[in-house]
Amino acid sequence: MRVEQLFTGCLAEMAYYIESNGEVAIIDPLRETDPYIEMAKADGATIKYIFLTHFHADFVSGQVDLAKKTGATIVFGPTAEANYEIHNATDGEQFKLGNIILELLHTPGHTMESISLVLKDESGNKPYIFTGDCLFIGDVGRPDLAVSSSVSQEDLAIHLFNSLRKKIMILPDDIVIYPNHGAGSACGKNMSNETFDTLGNQKKTNYALRADMTEGEFVKEVLTGLKTPPQYFPNNVKMNKGINLSIDEIVTKGTAPLDPEAFLDISNQPEVMVIDTRSKEAYTNEGTVPGAWFIGIDGSFAPWVGALIKNIGQKIIFIADEGREQEVVTRFSRVGYDNTAGFLKGGIKSWLAIGFPVDKIDSMSASEFAEKFKENDLEVVLDVRKESEFLSEHVIGATNFPLDYINENSAIINSNKSYYLHCKSGYRSLIAASIFKANGIKNVTDIRGGYQDIRETGITLTEFVCPTTIL
């Protein structure tokens, strides 16, 4: 038996590869299919089942493509409805995989179709449970994403309470919890950086598993601290219920090389957006195509694409580091942005070689910022971290302007003012600065190193308050 957790940092997502005696099950696969097919090939095995713990909101899963290529059966929980062929499993149904069994538990709460899977090994032991978004390490799945006219977030929270108490907490304390997400995902409000733990330890440390917790206390706890989910979540749920473009078609179309002249022509079309995916340093030092947004591939790329680009069908051309073009297109597609139409051939160097103009973002170090701030020599200081981070601790005099809601709050920005932006480390503030610049704000400066460096300057800060949510 082989069980492998496949962690994708950008999405803080864990898929699972399980193999026994030549048969494989994949749990919650990403959009791209080749990694799973190659793993099974290396094991001399056949992918038999593809389990989806629920219809994911934060990424587009790859079950349809994977099933077409392998002949595997797609398995969902009892209440799931999709526009492709699935097996609706019943609560307690068992799936034989080589010498082991995967027992499906219907664990509604995060969504109504949510399931967990208990692995029973050759000896009848239960070493692992794959909990999807029902139970995380340190947290539980938020119960506000699948609200409908007939099911409220309070109803979902009650379902979650019962799923945890009646299905999961009765399992052996030494069973290992393998969830679908970790810290950084917006599917929970305060997940741990750890990606697995024993149930017994979670009973001691996870607020939601407190033994004496009443239903009412649970509902209040899990609903406190929730924020409006990212705008792309409903679109991803819809895509996960339907049949989408194959990842192969998306990559072929998206990795078309465009010479600078063609890139310029396309970028001038009103329906086209240009995204610069290079490193912070390359973007800052070399400049970029006028009007381009910066969303660096080495940060939390896909979630920020989804949160900031309103139109999921947006036509996108992009700038990338050489050799990373396919990776960029793949990561756009992970959150459903399938309409990439090519990249700048030769990168920004080819653009500069022709003499085309570039945009640059002004920047200053944290120490320079602190000096000017003390001298009251800065007009508007914007902290673009999340509200929870800002309330935890911030520079006295700074205004919170979360990057998450930059589209909704853009109307309050005055093009005649000078803005100084910072986040935690410099990634989000550079994204925000690029959007300001693209929208005609001429006087915008990014604070390099962000709050991490600002704290070391001795500047006056508010008293630290431990955050209760990371949303």
C-alpha cells in the first residue's frame, strides 16, 4: 500500500494518491492530469477511482479529463449532481482498491454533498481518514459557501457539528487526518501550517472538537470571523459541476509565443488584460508593458488571479520567465481562467530591444519609509494586508486598504494624491501598486520588504492582538 499527499502551495491544497496491488485512487485531483497518470504508470498500476470530497470552490478539479484518459469512475457523495457521469455513493459504501478498502462517510456541513473517506488496510486497521473540507488541522471547513434558498449557513454549521461528532470523532484517536487544505486557503478561517495530525491530538487542540461544546456554541464559533468569500468561488463551483475545456487545449492555446509587435497589438485591444508573472525583482528593476498588472508566479498566484480578475472568461496575455510559460497557463487554469492567448516571446528584453516604452513602480526601503513617516512627509499610507492582519498590529496612521477588495474600493482613490503601499513582505503591495498604476494613479510607491521590515525600524505600532481569523 502506498499513500502519498500531494501538496500544492499556491492553493494550500492537498490531493492524494493511493495505490494498492496495482490499483489507484485519486482524491481531489487538480486540473492537470499528467502527474497522476505518470505516478500510476511508474507503479505499474491503473487508476480505478477518482474521489471528489465535494464541489470545490477554490480551484477547478480535473476529474473529467482524468476519467476520460484512464477510464476511472468518478465518485461523489449522495447528494451531488453533475453534468457528467458520476457514481453517487451511499453513506458507508465501501470501495475495494487492491488489498485495501476505502469507506465513504457522508459528512455534510461545508457543503451538503461533502464526504470523508476512511482507509482500511489489509489487516482491517484504520490508519487514515481523508476529510476533504470537513475537518482541517486546527479548524473546520467554513459553512457559508454552499448557502441556498433552502439551506442557511446556520443549517450547514449544524450539519457540520453532527458530521464531526457522529462520524469522525468516534473513530480511533490514532487515526491520521489528511485534509484537503492547509494554512493560506480561504476555505477555513484559521488553519494550521501542518498538513496532517492524529484525531486524538486534534481533539486536544482544535477548538471545533472540544468535547463539551454544545451545538449552539459550535455554530457561534464557526460563523464568527468569516468574511465574504473570494468572488471567483461560485464560478469554480459551477465549473466543477460541468464539463470544461480540456487542460491540453488550454495549454496549447495559452502558450502561443507572440513577438513584441503582435503582443502590443493584442494588448491594445480593450477586452485584453496583460499580466506580468515574473519575480518582484524583475518586475521592479526592468519595468513592464504599460498597463500590465503584476501577479508573480512565485507567490499565491492562482488565488490572487481569482480574487482580482472579475471576469473568469477574461482574455489574458502574459509575460513570464523563460521556460515557465506552461506553468503559468496551468496555474491560471487551476482557478478557471482558461482564456490565456499567448505570452511575450523573448520576455521584456525583446520588448526593450525594439524600444517600446515600459512602466515602472517607484519603491523605497522600510528604513526610508520610516524616516519620511516620522517627518510627516508621506501623503497617504495604505496597508493592503487583510483586515485581520491590520487589526492584529499596524503602523499608527496607516489606512487599511485590503488587496482582496481593491476592485470594490477603487472609487475612493484620488488620482491627485501620492500613495505609499505596504503588505507583509512586499508581494501584495506590488500587485496593488501595479493596479493603481494601470488605473492611472501616477504617484504610487511600494515599500520593499513590507511590514516584516517596517517592524524593525522602530516606527510606532499599535499593540499586538492575537488574530482569531486569517480571512
